[in-house]
Amino acid sequence: MTETAEKLKLQLSQLSVQDRAELAHFLIHSLDEDTDDDVEAAWDTEITKRLDEIHQGTAIGEPSEQVFSELREKYS
């Protein structure tokens, strides 16, 4: 890491939690320069479809306890 970045880290660590969170959000999103509009549109369509299924009562889900238990078992 450059000397400038190290100095920034020290200065930024002294900011409030809210300010650090906003900066982190900005920095993370600044990494996403290459967004694919077709992919974004496809995700928007999928999310809308899934929300409609939930609101209509046709969505098939699993209890969160079951999902988390399966994940813990798989990755432990």
C-alpha cells in the first residue's frame, strides 16, 4: 500500500462510524465501473417476478432456520 493510502487510513479511522460507512459505500461502488445494463435489467425483472410471487402467495420458500442449518452443516 502506498504511503498516501496509509496516511489516509490513519486519518479516516478517526472519522465517525457514519462517515466511515458512507465512505466505504462510496469506495465499494466506485469499484463497479463495468456494469452490464443487460444483467442489471435481468436482475430487476427477476426481483420483480419474485416479489409478485410472494405477494400473490405462490412463492415456495424454506424456513430460514432450515436454510441456515444446511449452510452451517455444509461449510463447517
